Amino acid sequence: MNIEVFNDLNAFERYVDDNCPSTRIVYEGNNGYGACAIIQVKSFSDCHKLFHNCANWCIADSVTFWNRYAGEQANGRQFFIINFDLNNSEIFKLVGFTVKSNIIYAAHALNDANLLAQSSVVDYRLKNNYFIKASAKKGVNYFWQYANKFGLKKFIKYNILGEEKKDLKYFLKNLFS
């Protein structure tokens, strides 16, 4: 698919409806940092249609890698964050992340930069509302920095990972049960 379709939420929704039967939009909104959507892709075929020509991700090009991350036996769920207002060349235009056992198992930017930095790879840091290239640090999780910057952290934690909100309402509800 041409990356231009990721510039307009309505065009993207039409494309998904017409071409990707196993993909669903789980979040869409404009939170002050631009129009964003989170989609869940449930098949290699849909992933390939959506990202083959515009992202540098192994799961979009190889069914073997798809099966390792999100196939039935891998017990993973594959999501993508799309920021419709970023330029097509910006690496955070598209972010893919895999959820296994309700944790973020893998997260990669458009250019395949590892946002979890589980190994010594180039990572990116938030500075003045932009991500910049920084020295690699093992074990730093930039995915949550990214999600927080675009106002998506709570949605991902509560609606995708299934974490319970631990606020006063929750505390009072459980105090008397």
C-alpha cells in the first residue's frame, strides 16, 4: 500500500473496510498531538496489504515472522499506531507493537527501530516534543514514552493490556466487596 493513505483517517478507514477483513480500528481520536488511530491486525494477509511497501517490518513481508509474533501458536496480538498528522518520512508515523500475555512484547517504529531497546540498537529520546536519535541504552522502554506523548498510554494500558484502573473509585469499590 502507498503510505499516502496514512495521511487521512477517512481514506484509511475506507481502505481497511474494503481490503482488510481481519483488521479493526480499536481507537481513533485527536488528542492535541494529531489525529491518531490504533488498529488490531489479525492476519498476515492484512498486515502485508497495509504495510508491505511503506514500513521496514519483517512481519509485513514474511509469514514466518508474522507467525512468530502474532500467529495462533505464538499467542500474540498485533497492533499498530498511526499518526495521520506526522510527515510520511517521520519514523513515528507508524508504530507496530505486539502484545503477549498482556505485556508489550515488541515495539518498532516505521524504520524498524526497536522502541523497547532490549538490545543495543539505536533508540530515540523525547526532546522538545520530538524524538531524536540518541545513544543506545539496553533495557530502556521508549514505547511508553511515545504512547504517553501522543496521549495513548492509558488507552493501551487499560483497553489493550487489560490493566485495571487503580483510582479512588476502584479502591472504594473493592473496599466494601
